[in-house]
Amino acid sequence: MARITAGVATSHVPAIGAALDQGKAAEPYWAPVFAGYEASKAWIAAEKPDVVILVYNDHASAFSLELIPTFAIGCAAQFAPADEGWGPRPVPVVQGHPELAWHIAQSLILDEFDMTIVNRMDVDHGLTVPLSLMFGQPAEWPVKVIPLAVNVVQYPPPTGNRCFNLGRAIRRAVESFPEDLKVVVFGTGGMSHQLQGPRAGLINRAFDTAFLDRLVADPKGQAQVPHIDYVREAGSEAIELVMWLVMRGALDETVREVCRFYHVPASNTAVGHLILENPAP
Ligand code: DHB
Ligand code: FE
């Protein structure tokens, strides 16, 4: 059967993608950011997942205020990089896994998570920057990717608890797929950041550190934290962190922390990153 071996959480700052694409990764501002992912790149090269379920949010690239799915799953064979205003990123087209994606869609919907099924979608920095951070700049992505988009752009986003329970349902879905596949779940976005208004640029290291600790050790408790606490303490865009709870819900209660990284500055965002392994079966 298919199984989830690990979870990866990471910020998805667009300027990180631009730094890589424009050959600026070695510049003093960016070098410490990319250095923080070196061990993670080695880890995933050794882990060799067949499929990544990539939980991210679309930033008005594929969706808009005209159409706002709370949870959407990409069932297509391919997903092209979105044009976010400067042309599409020069990264490989993302290869999907339609058979597993349709199986997960069926399992989730029958499990009472009413997913939007997406058969055509361009993917923005929310999805491509985490791939770049974990895999660098290959000619082709070395893994199939199932995009799972969560609305955290237009109020009301789903609760942390709903996201955590979606992760548990994703695990049930994956473990009922008969083919032997190694699956890693990515949760992306965050950490503290606010992009607009008088508090633009807000960073809260204490909040972020507590979130990292609690996501590892007490995810059910973290899942109870209301939206307003994220927004008040860590900025309006910190609400993206509920997507990390989807990843955490797909793992065992007790996990092994294999990588942790936290760095400020990176554009307007505190960059946070975790890799958590499920104990071997
Ligand atoms: C930035 C961060 C994001 O998560 C995003 O979606 C857009 C911009 C930033 O820090 O600049
Ligand atoms: Fe974002």
C-alpha cells in the first residue's frame, strides 16, 4: 500500500524563487536562507519519495475573488507554473499523479471533506518555491506532485482543527491506495508576516518558535488556536500556518524531528522549516 513517511513544512516566499531564478542565491542576503535547506535537500534526495502531496495556497493566480474553494485537489497530469506578473517562473512543469489524486479525492469526499476537484490549474510560488527549496534547480522535478490548495486569502479560512483533521483523512486516503508508493506531505506558507497596512513587516520570533515546538509536540493543542491569535500575534499572512497543520495531521502523534531552520530576514517573512519523520512501520 501507499504510505506517508514524512512531512516537510516550509515558508514559500516569492522573492526566494526570484533569487534562485536570477542567480542571486550566493549573495550575502540570500546565502543564509539557502544554507538552511542544504541538509533538507540531502535528506529528500536520500528519502526519494514517489509522490509529494503539496498543501499550499494559491495567491489569486489560479483562483480569484470570483471562485474561492476552501480545499481543492489537483487531479490533472500536469500543472504549469503560473504567471504572477513577471512571466512564469523558469522551473519545470509539475507532473501530477492523477490515479492517486482521484483516489484521495474520492476517499476525502466519502470521508465528508467536500473537496473541489481541479482538472486544470497553474501553480504559483506557493507550490513552486517549496519545490525549489527542497530540490534545487533540476531539469525535471524528481517527484510527482499532487497540489492541495487551501483558501487562506479570503476570510473565512478553515480552522486549524479542520486542517489537522483533513491531514488525518489524507492519511486514511493514502493508506487505502493499493500501490506501494512513498508519499511525503508538504505544508507551506508562514511564518509570521504581514504584507500590508500599518503593521507591514511584522515579525514575531517568540510566536514562531512556540508554534514550531507545539506543532512537533502538541499538534492537537495547536489545532485549537483560533485564527485571531495568529493574526494578532504574527500578522495577517501568518494565517498561512494553518496549512502546516494539514501536514502534521497526516503524521503519527509522535514524530522524529530531523531538520529545523528559522531565519529572518527573507523579504517580509520569517522563514521557518521543519522535517518530521513518521516512525518506521
Ligand atoms: C511574501 C510572503 C508570502 O507568503 C507571499 O505569499 C508573498 C510575499 C513576502 O514575504 O514578501
Ligand atoms: Fe503566501
